[in-house]
Amino acid sequence: MSKLAISGGIPVRDTKTNPWPEWPVWDKNDERALNETLRSAVWSYNGPRETEFNRLFAEYTGTKYALSLANGTVTLQLALEACGIGLGDEVILPGLTWQATAATVLDVNATPVMVDVCEDTWCIDPEEITKAITPRTKAIIPVHLYGSFSDMDEIMKVAKKHNLVVIEDCAHKHGGEWNGKKAGSIGDIGSFSFQLSKLLTAGEGGALTTSSFGLYEKLDALRNCGRRPEPKDSVKADKGAGLYFDEGNFIQSGNYRITEFQAALLTEGLRRLTGQNRIREDNAIYLNSLLKDIPGIIPMRRDKRETKEVYYNFSFRYDRKEFKDLPVTRFRQALTAELGIEFAASYIPLNKCSLYAPLTKPSRHKLNDEYWKAIDPSRFELPVCDRIHYEQSVCVHHKALMGTKADMDVIADAIRKVRGNDDELKSQN
């Protein structure tokens, strides 16, 4: 076996002569749309491009309504507000997710309740949800993480039984399908991010989807300084739908709007998304077929109910026993050196995440002693999340899947090369 790149050997892939696909992707259509927006002098505030993108994104997700927002963090916050969740309420969410999933619960003065995930999908465990329900529980936020889909059948059963709101965190799942239904159309509200690394991006931005007119009207007001939707007849209310507003026209809120420039990029990106997702899905399925035959590499479980796979990151599990007890950190470093693209760990479990630190803001979050204790993340035990992050997880950005099947062969070859040199790596550790 040839010498590893991390030890001064020749890498499996020379990225100077054979670079990985670039991200973000753009073309002349994006350039044209941005220039047209520039010349129009309509740059924001319910402009025609935003209106058009909202219509297209609702159609794409199979929901009645979609709204564009400033980012994928405020989408979650406003979803919680629209559902009437606040002080005294508990929201159940996975311990393995980006910190914003929990931080937005704090932002509405509710209590984040972290539960463990399924080891073979890294998504929230429905059994753990059931164990965590109390009389104060008002909502569940399942996160479709990296390339996996939360078990929405079980989650919706639990939610219905206990009369809970379900807000899908779809920041990684633009276009994924569960039993033929798009992510963001199964729960009460879907929350999406358009941050730079996401499958659909405008650099920043987010969106909310719902099929409830009542929720749509609340969400639209909350993202637009508390104003009623304008024009008032821009969407049709469901027959018999109760309106959020009675006599008044306004509620207290802020400005969480998107710009026309972002909407222009998103509209063009949406045209490419289906084709890009198909390439990533085909390559991921092929790569998993190669990895399953490598001892110590465990592909993520794909549920048959997931009818369209979508990958924000391609991920797999690592068993160090099959690599002569080589730590996963060293394995990831060696793989990164061989391929010239970063292979990283999963998110840090929220109970140990330095970016999720509610107790650093007593002036904002110390509402009372009981609440202060309840939001302390260290009170939660998340053994499966710990194993995933510290011992098993290997993740690479979705742009690695946007090439050819030959690129997937190279990834598998690099893993085999590292495995064949595990003694050398272990001696350096």
C-alpha cells in the first residue's frame, strides 16, 4: 500500500489538476436576473421576484403557502411564535443539530428539551420523544439531518396523540421526500435555510412553508413588522379558516424580510435544484454501495419510506475496532489529505456545544430561577449523540457528490488506502 498523503505520500486525488465541483453554482441566468433587479429599482419589500419565488417554492414543496425570510434561524423563531409557544411551554428537539434549533426556542422564552437520536440515521428518536413529553410540552422540532429523514410517520402519530405542533427543520432537506411528500409539507410548518452551504442558496435567507391559512397569515405578519398580508387578497383563505387579526391591522413584530436580489438568485437556483438533487442522490447511492463492503465503514440507514433522498452532507459511520483502534479524528484527517476536501465530524451535541450557551446571557434568559435551571443544557444526557460525534461521524459537503461516479470510486479508494495504512497512522497518533 502506497504511503499516505498525511505522511508525505502522493494523495489519491490531485485537486490542482482535478478539483472538486465548486459551490455555490451560478450561471448567466443568475447574472441576468440580478442585473434586471438592479435596474428595476425594486430591491425589497414584497417585490415581484419575492412573490414569484414564494409561489414557486410552495408549488415545489407541495404546500399551499411559502414565505421568504432573512435566514433559517428566524424562520424557526417565527414558526414558534405563530404557534403561540412561549413561557412555560416545552419544545422537544434532537440533541444533534445546529445550535439555532434550540436557540430559537429560547428566543420565544420557551424551554428546549433535548432528546437522543437514532444511531443509524442521526435523526430524532421517536421513542425518546415519547419519554420526554410532559403536560408542558407544546411542540416537536424534528431535524432532517445531513442526508437522513426523521421518521415522520411515528412523529406525527405522537404529535396527534398528544396534540402537539410539529415544525420540520428542513435546512438540510430541500426537495427530499417521505412517502412521496416533500420535506416541509408533513408537519404544521416547514423551516428552510438558504445559507451559503445549503442545497438552495442566496448566500443567506430562509423560508417557511405551511398549508394552513391561519398560520400563513400569522407568519406573514410576523416577518413584516406586524402588518397584515399585503395585498389582503393575494392568497385565498381556506373555507372557514379563522383569521389571526380581529379588528386591528397590526401586531408587535420586526423586520425579517428578504431582498429581491436574494429572491432572484433563489428562483434561478430552484430551477436547477431537481437536477442537482438527482445527481447527488445517484452518486450517494452508488458510493454507499461501495462503502458497505469496506470493513469498519457503515453507511447510514435509508428508510424505504424515504422516496427521494437528498444530501446536504454525505455521511457515514466509522468503527474504529476495524481500523486497529485508530481514532476517528485521525481517520478524518488522513481522508482529507488524500482527497483535498474536508471530512469533518457531525455537529457537537447541544449539551456540550460552545455555541449553544444560554447561561452566558442572564440579562436575557434568566426569567426566573426555575427557567434558568430548565435551560441549562448540561442537565441533558445524550449518549447516542456523544458516540456519533466523538467516535463515529464522518461527513463531507454535498459538492463532493456533484461530480461523476468515477469521483465516488476515488473516495472509496482513499478510504481503502487509509485502512491499509492504519498501523502507520496509529503509530503517529
